[in-house]
Amino acid sequence: MNNKNLRIKIGILGASGYTGSELVRLAILHPFIEIVFLSSERYVGRSIDEIFPHFKGIKLPKLSLIDSLFDQDLNLDVVFCCLPHSTSQIIVKKIFEELKFKQKIRVIDLSADFRISNTQSYEKIYGKKHTATVLQQKAVYGLTEIYRNKIKKSELIACPGCYPTAILLPLIPLLEDNLIDPNNIIIDAKSGVTGAGRTLSESNLFSEISESMKPYGLPLHRHQPEIEQELSNQIGNEVSITFVPHLIPINRGIIASIYLNCSDLSSSKTIRDKLFNKFKNDEFIEVCNEGFFPSTADVRGSNKCMISVFNKNDDNKIIIFSVIDNLVKGASGQAIQNMNLIFNIPESSGLNNISLFP
């Protein structure tokens, strides 16, 4: 494809949230994107730089009601939905009913509405009825490095959650080759506060979070069934994990410590070699050298996932450390990466920035 004159017209729904504003930031840096529509139900008619001053001096459309998306002939190529679960399915369904017949539009959804393929499971986890079940079955799970071929052909992509992204990237290749015991997976994961969203909450106030760490979402965090679904799909049998997420006093970042038993076919070296060979051509996945343990600071602001494999004495037991920026690789960056795939442009387009440090 000749990309010289390519312009990808996008709309971002829910642009005033953390995920939406991060998408705006990344889209501004993208060489082929033109932002033509931004929505916010809370800040209608205002400039986004009034909400996020770091966008001052950049020409962007005013924030609009979502309904105005359907009243204009914007000729969009992609709509990114950064809306709450249960809201997103309604809007996505309307896009496919009212806009899809006019133009070849793709939808990249960052909510949970299309991640869970089983309707009953979704309704049990999220406590909401699913009203777009046909699209739910049509959606492709957007874990880029694992499902590239499906993503390229999809009109509706369900971007994974932040925890699932960090956890599934190292685990799926190992389950594919039967290198780990699928019945003994323990995950201790920690996330920055932006993972909880921008809605005002007493539990997320500075004085509640600062100088403190706490587990949350127990006994069943809503990302656990999503993780188990994808792991089960890999081996054709049900996989059940132990998953404990924690909230930590940083703005962004996820670190997952994953405790595993090697199968009879593998060792820690086999596992490290498998991950290295699987991802050696993936510029956003770095399998670390033996003895190096990544931190959330190493990936801050980037689309990278850094993975480290560790074992101590007993070669049958290993620990995998996986770190991502929850707003980038765990959300908006992966969404852009999927868009790049669809339009057959380099996956790194708009995403090749170096991590921020300190």
C-alpha cells in the first residue's frame, strides 16, 4: 500500500476519560490519523484543552454529544469507543445499524462489552443485559501479537482489558506448546490508579490511596473470566486461575507476577526460549535477559510489554514478571496498534515513542 497520502479519519467516543484522552494524545502523534470527532457527555461544546491543558495549541474538534455522530456525514474510517460497559454495546450496535451501510467503518471498542463471547457469562460478570449479541459473536479479541490475522479482517475489535493484556501475552504461547501446568496458575497483579477510571470515587481519593496498597475486586475480579476464557480457548479445556489484583499508589502501570509449574516437557530455559522466539520479531514485546526484572517505570508512556522469567533452585517452579502501561499497551496504544494492522501500515506508527523516565 502507498501510505504517502493516507488519511485515516477517526472519532473517539468518551474522549474526556483517561483512556479517551490517551487515545487523543497518541492519535495526535500518528502520521496518518485525522481526528474529526470527539465526544463527551459531560463537557459538550467545550474544547478538550479546557479539560486537559496539555492539548493547548493543537487544533482539535470540540467535544460533542454522541448522538451528533449520527447527524453528520463525517465519513469516518474508525470509531474508537472509550465508553462504560453496557453503554458501549448500545452505541456500537447503533453505529453498525445506521452508519455501516453508508461507509466502510471499523469499530475498536475499549470497553468490556465485546470481550466475553458468552452472553450469559457477560451478564453474570457485569450485571447488565447484553443487547448486541450478534455483534458480540462477531467481535474479534484484539490481543494484537496473538490474533493478528483475525484482527486484520475484523470490522469490530474488542480490545483486551489491561490485566488480561499483561497476563495473556506470556501465558498463551506457553499453553500452546504445553510447557506449563494449566491447573496451577497463580497471578499476583498490581495496577496504578488510572486503571479505575476518572469517575469520582471516595476510594480513589489521594488520601485513601497514598502510602497504601490493597487487594480489590475479590472474590472474582471482572477480568478473571476474560483471562480464563482466552486461556481455555488455547487448550480446548477449561482453565481456572487464582487471580488477586491490587491497587498501588502510582498513576499508571501494571506489574503481574505469575507463578507457574513447568510441565514435564519444559524448564525455565525452555520457557524463556519459547517466549523469546515467539516475540523476537515483535517490537513492542521484550523478553528480558536472565536476571533482569522489569519495573513499571521501564514502560511508562510506551506501548511495550516487558517479560522476565525467573526460577529459584527448583527448576519445576517459575515466576514470570510482565509489565505494561495500563493506559497504553493495556488500552489506547493497543487500540492504535490494531488500527495500524487493519490499514496495513507499520504497527509502530504513532507508537514508537521511548518510555518516560523518571
